Amino acid sequence: MRYYPIFLDLRGRHCTVVGGGLVAERKVKALLRAGASVHVISPTVTPRLAILAARKKIQLTPRAYRTTDLEGPASAPQEGASGVPPVLVFAATDDSAVQRAVRKDAEAIGVLVNAADDARESDFIVPASFVQGDLLVAISTSGASPALARRLRRQLQLTLGREYRTYLQFLREARKHVMATVPDEAQRAKILRQLSGAPVMDWLMKGPPRQAARDARQWLAKVTGTE
């Protein structure tokens, strides 16, 4: 296994995207959904990226990439610099020389880099993914076939539908209830295992939403002894 699977909390963390085309736009949109603070460096950008910059959703440096662009607070102040070193860097240009420069500069300061044009030269790759509420599913073929990863994502999206949003909302609240009302650790563990196999999903898929919610609450009260 070449890659270590991990889910990163990027809320408020600085990420840099070098490039302004459609590939860069996809990277930026995914980072924004994760709550990251995004800095884009490119002399030209897509209309969508221009709108995001105008609305102050991203920081845009509208010029060609410079070697010092990835340096941290110790570097001299420069146009567009945030003064904060990025935690992730994405090289998403169509210029091979720029791609190499970004990879080299990121390596020099110890920052992980993703090169959109070459998984072999990347420290990490971005999986095909989708979200249903708290459910986040990510699929990777380790760079062998991104197209297959996207096809598998579409298949799983049909299987793991929107009902999982409500299901996970119930599981989150149920877990809080169990942790607050069941003092015995072994009993808590048993109930939490039961929760993942509870018939809640059947109630949500087959019955009216309100009735399903009532059935779920009654079931939880019964297993926790709080009815």
C-alpha cells in the first residue's frame, strides 16, 4: 500500500493553489467546502475563480508563480502573500517548468504537494469523493485509473443515498444520548454496536419521516433503559 488514507481537518488552514484553470478551480472548490483558507496564484483564472476572489472567498495573486511564494512568515513581505505557510500545496498549471518549480519549492520548506499532472511526483493524491451529510466516502485507485475511481463513486452514490443524511443525524444524537445516560463502559460499547445495526434505516426508507423518528426514539429509550 503506497498511500496512507487520512481525512484532514482543514478548517481555517492555509492552502495554496498554483494555477487558475478548470483543474485548479475544482481543487479550490473542494478546499473551500472543507473550510480551508485558499490562496490562488495565477496570471489568469476562470470566471468562477474571479468571482470567488471578488467576493473575498479566496485570496488571489494575479501574476506568475515566484519561488518565494510558498515561504512562511520569515520571508520578506510580498504582493499577495498571507504571511502564513501553507499546509498543502496544489500545482495545477499547464506549464511543466512551473509544476517542477512548485514541487521543488514545496519540498524545500517541508510542505506536502499535489501535482495535478503527475501522481508519481506528488506527496499525496486527491481521491474521488462524495458527501451525504456526515458520511464522506473517498475512493482511490492509487493513481492507476482516476476514471474508474469516478465510476465507482457514482455507483456508491446511488447505493448510499440521501437517506444516510438523516440516518447519521440520528446516530450522532443517539451517541450523545448513550454517552450521557449509560455510565457502564461495557454496556455503552454494546449499545453503540447495536446502533450501527439498528433498524432505523428501514424505518427511514419505508415509513413516514415523523413516524420513523418516533420509532427511533422509542427504540433508543428501550435499549438505554431511559423509557
